[in-house]
Amino acid sequence: MKVNNTPKVNNELRQSVFEIDSWIRLIEFLNQEIHHMQNRLTEITDSIHNSNHIDLIEHFNNMFIIKMDVLSHVLFELKKQKNKWNALNHSSDPINKRDLKKIQKNLRAQVEFIGKEQQVIQKDYYTFINSIVL
């Protein structure tokens, strides 16, 4: 009976690790986008004299700092989860597997939220940048 269960466990393990790997790439990409937006703000800061624009630049910079901190934390959690899934490959503890599935579900929700939040931030950021440049 254990022999029939092994391929399913291996497929589930591979699928979970693949999912985490794709999330890691996404989080790293989002982090690069934040850095790019932050660098662009730095480039235009010297030419801004409107106090409202300066306040918004400060707002975006603060938001980027917080966002990079969140991304760093989530990236750490994703890598930790990947290591746990890989360790499960050498164990058949059903309790551990259930816990990993719960954590995986939570991480999935976090990554989905981060992706949606990034879209809103980018929309606001590029609207602001376009209003300054034009």
C-alpha cells in the first residue's frame, strides 16, 4: 500500500516546490520593480520644487521601504517552506504534511495579495510620475 502512495506524495511534493519556486521568482521580480521605481524617484527628486510633490515622493519612498521589507520577509518564509517540503521527501509524517499544506495555503494567499497590491502601487506611482513629467 505504501508503494502506491509514494508517486502521489512525490508529485505533490514536486508541485508544491514548483509553486514555491514560481512565487520566489515573482517576489524577486517585484522587488526589482520596487528598486526601479525608487531609483526613478531619486532621479527626479532634485527637479521637484512643489511641496505637494515632495510629500508624495516621500510617501512613495516610505511605501517602497515597507514593501521591500515585506517582500524580504515573504521571500524568507517561502525559502523556509521549500526546505520543509524537501525535508518531507525523506519523511512520511502525515501530521507534518498537513501542517505544510496549511502553510502553503497561507503563503499562496499572501503572494496573491502582494501581487494585487503591487498593481495598485504601480498604478498610483506611474500616475504620479506622469503628472510630474508632463
